[in-house]
Amino acid sequence: MPIKIPANLPAYDVLTREGVMVMDEDQAARQDIRPLRIGLLNLMPKKIQTENQFARLIGATPLQIELSLIRMSEHRTRNTAAEHMASFYRPFSEVFESGEKFDGLLITGAPIEHLEFDKVTYWQELRQVFDWTQTNVHSTFGVCWGGMGMINHFHGVKKHILPAKAFGCFRHRNMAPASPYLRGFSDDCVIPVSRWTEMLQSEIDAATGLNTLLHSDEVGPCLVEDPAHRALYIFNHLEYDSDTLKQEYDRDVSAGAPINVPCNYYPGDDPSQPPQNRWRSHAHLLYGNWISEIYETTPFDISKIGLESTDLRA
């Protein structure tokens, strides 16, 4: 089944060219099934690039997905046209007031790691989002800074500034082969990393009810399950395109900013060579497994979301 997005959203043409099945409102209305309602709270400055990345992954499953784009209510982006934002995004305040519910919610990262959480202009509203997920979302997936913020909100786990940017492709160990979220995963896998902060495994272990699913000896915990809050937190970037790290590297080089060549990314660590994507299959596995778990556990009556057991597998 395809992912349901507006026909004039840029991701519609991008995914169609890639062979991902997409459909518009009229096509979806002719299918007598309940699609999974997935929200994307997009905190990244390059909104369209991020839309494409996540729509590609959640649209590759055999289920019909209805994707809703959400933004913070007062925060304005300078990197995406106002017309695009007005056409495709709704402020969280509107979503909150409508009382609508979602089978899943993705909360992206944001390039504001250097700030303390309470110094971020929309932090209080984002905390409202986190609490709202407990009554209006069946399963939440926090990505990079979004995951760091959510695990901090619910468990007090802090982010720590790194002496140098963790940048490149790092090997991660499968710590929970029996987890349904890691179904089909290898014993280890390569995952792109791009961050100035880290979460400490010792602090995650000290919190109640958290399970680390993927971990790197070089860059620490990556994927953490929080069953009590029906949430996953991933601190790295399986959703990245093949050239996303290259774009970040080229940007910093052009700006004269101090940056190392992303490790284990270019052949021979040579930036003149085209980068190789060694994480695509595991990206599809992880997000496909997440969608599958939602499908198997979410109430058919969407109004009952938030009333079920807190544990997805209960």
C-alpha cells in the first residue's frame, strides 16, 4: 500500500520517481481501509529534505500511511518558503485544540544542540507535545535532538557536549536481537552520526524502564526503547540520504568552520570520491518494523488511542 500525501507536496514527485508508492486524497478515499495516521513534527530547518527522508522510509511498507506535517506554533523557519509551510503544515496548537489522535508521531532533530533545553525558544511547547503524546499518540519516535529532548523530559537523562563533533559512519552493535524493532537486523550495522552532544549509557541504565537496542563502542547509545511511554529514541541518523553528510561537510568547509572529514564515509576517507550508502537497508528495516508494530498494536478505533495499556506489547 502507498503513503498518502498531497499531490503537490514536493515529496510526491520525488518518491514517485524512486518507485515508492504514493497516493493523493482522491485515490485514498476509494480504499475501504483505515490508514495509519502518522504525524511528522519537523524541527529541521530544511523541511522539504526532511519530509522526503521520512516519507521514503515509512512509505515503503505494505500499509496505507496518512502523513500529517506539524510545526511548532510560534517558531518560524528561514530555510523553507512560507508558501510551503502555509500549504502543508499545521501548528501544534491547532492539532492540540482539535483533539485528534495519531497512530504514530515522528519528532525530528534540530541543529540547536549547543543550547540547554530550557534555552530553546519553543521548549515549553515541545514539553507539551511530549505530554500530549501520552494521551493522543500510540507510538512516538524521537530522532536525534528530538529523542534527546524526550528522554530528558520523561527521565531526566542529560545530553553532554562532546570535545569534537561525532561525524561519520560508525558501527553499532545489535544489543537486543529479539526486539521486534530490530527484526531482520544484522549483529552489527553502520549508522550515520552527526552531533556535538552525546547521551551516556550509564545514565540511561540508571533510569527506570529504558532498554538500549543499538549501541556503538565509539559514539555510545543509539536506539533506546521506552515501553512505559510508548516511545523509541534514536540519537543518530538512519534516515539520512547518501549525500547528507557530504552536504554538511561541504557547507562547513565553505564557511571555514572547523570540521573533520566524516569518518568511514568516503572511500578511503577521500572527499573527492562519491560517498557510499551502507545503512539504507537497516533504515528501511527499522522504520518498517516501527510501522509494523504500530499496525499490530494500535486500536482499530482511533479514538481509543491513549486509553490502552502503556506498553505496546501488553
